[in-house]
Amino acid sequence: MKRIVFASITLLALAAAEARPEEKAVEPAPLPGTKPLTMKGDIASQLVAGVDKFLLNEIEKSVERRARHWKRDFSSAEAYNKSIEPNRERLRHILGLRDPRVPFDAPELIATTSQPALVGKGTGFEVFAVRWPAVGDIHGEGLLLVPTGKKKVADVVAIPDADQTPEQIAGLVEGVPAESQFARRLAESGCRVIVPTLISRKMEKRNGRANLTSREYLYRSAFELGRHLIGYEVQKILAAVDWFTKDAGKKTVKIGVIGYGEGGMLALYAGALDTRIDAVCVSGYFGNRNRIWEQPIDRNVFGLLDEFGDVELASMVSPRFLILENTKAPELTLPGEGGAPARLVPPPQGPRVLQAD
């Protein structure tokens, strides 16, 4: 019985279809402001190429747009610093300098029963292993070079590249040519020098998966917390400046920051942010940042180029003393093995540039 009923329904449906006139399919009208997609070929590749073109164009336009963020007052040094304070606050924000630094009286010496804190001596100075608090549980760690037999002429934070160690620029171990051991040379000239250890670019498997540099690994974690690896390392530098300032008391002592490569980048940021720093030397870093997208991802700072290029950062050091040394910058190629591929290509070398107040 069920089969007979089903067959009857089917015949009735066919008869009704034959009775209706032939209907043509109607194309739906496009939504307002749109048109049919007629692209051919590999649409995904074309989409990526279009996004690349758009973003590169936006980076180029950012150079001209930066002026809208600046309201400089050149009537006096005091007025100038006051007029760019909103820019300093914005830079602090995007670098993640949001945590108060931990106050301390002096760096602590690092020693064991088998290794004293005094790790070396040079011509007119001694070298100590030290550490000091920065923010939260984060500490700076490195070397302190103290002049002997002469009066201290200045306090300096000397920052190596991420692929260098404090011992190398202090002349305690091999790896940096003697003429480039700037921490040693400053100490020999009578400066008290503190040399922080930077997070290195050492690559290794993380949790048995992606092959990342230590810098990228911490950059990713910091990003989730609204912080930045650059901000953490600048905090270590400024914590040393806190100590220099406190130790000087009422005495007038010049404070300087000098760095090479990644250290040059951090010296530039620190000098731009803190007016207590009297002199800044940037070596092997200063240049155009429009191709920052191909550099190590830990240099990426959200929203940076909208307001700050290296020239704008340099202007924030003014009217203090700034030295830009156009020496050979570090070269680097990082593979994309789960992490971000990158390369550092030194800009064309030219004469050394000196900018002073």
C-alpha cells in the first residue's frame, strides 16, 4: 500500500512540473557597493600580494604622516622637553614600559665560594659580576667596571649586541676586536661602566616544536601581556640610570648610554625616554625603518612607525648630546622553522656622523 501511495505522489509531482511553463534561473543582485568577483587564477596568492602592496604603501606614507603627532616648542630646552612629553608617554606605552621599577641602593655582587665577584682587571679598572632589580622579578645582570687610581669622570651603561657578551666588550674574553671593546675603553678613560647582558639570538626548539631565537620566544610571551622584550631591556638600562642618579646624590655626574647593534637600538630608545641621560651613542643601528618587516620579529613594535622613525627618536634626545656612529652593523639571517624568518642587512656605510647640542 505504501509503495502505491508513494508512486502516486511522484506521478502527481511530475504532472505538475510538466504543466508549469519553463522557468529560467534568476541571478541574485549584488549587494550595494559590491560587484561580482571575476578574478581568475590563484586568488589566494593575488590576495596576499594585494595585502603586501597595501601595507608597504602604508609604511611609505607613514613618514609624511608622523608630523601630525608632534607639536614641538623650540623656544627653550625646557619648553621643548615639555612639548614632546606626550610623545614620550606614547613611546613608553607601545614599548610596554608600564611597570614601576624596583628601587635599590646598589647592584649586588655575584659570587660563590669558588668564584669571587671580582672577575677581572684591566689597565686602571676592576671588573665585577653584578645583578640589579628592574621590574617585578626581572633583574639586570652583567658586569660593573670600576676605575682604580683615578677620579671617576662619568657613569655609562654600555650595551653589547644581542650576539655579544659583556665579557667580550670588556676585553675579558675573545670575540670582539680590541678597538671595538668599548666598555673596556671607557673604563680605561676613567668611566664607571655597567654592562647588561642582553637576551641572545640563540635558536633552539621550544617545547619540542618551533625553532625560535630566545628573543622571539620572549617577544611572543611579552606580547600576550601587553609588554615588549625591548621594554623589559630598556627597563634594565633605566634601572642602572636610577642607581647612577641615586649614587651621585647632590654631586653632578654625567650619565651616558652607548650601544652597538641591538644595544644601539636600546641606547636610542633609552635616550629618547629619559632626560637624565646626558649623552647617547648609537653604533651600528641608526637608519631607515621602512623595511623593519624583514628584520627579526622581536624588533616589531605595534604602531611604532605611525609616529616614530629613528630620526624622530633622535630628535627626542635633543638638546642633549648624541653621537651616531655609522659603522658596520651586525649581519644576520634567521630561517623560518616555526618562527619568523628574518635578515639584517647593514645599510651602506658612510662617514661617522656627530650631532651635538
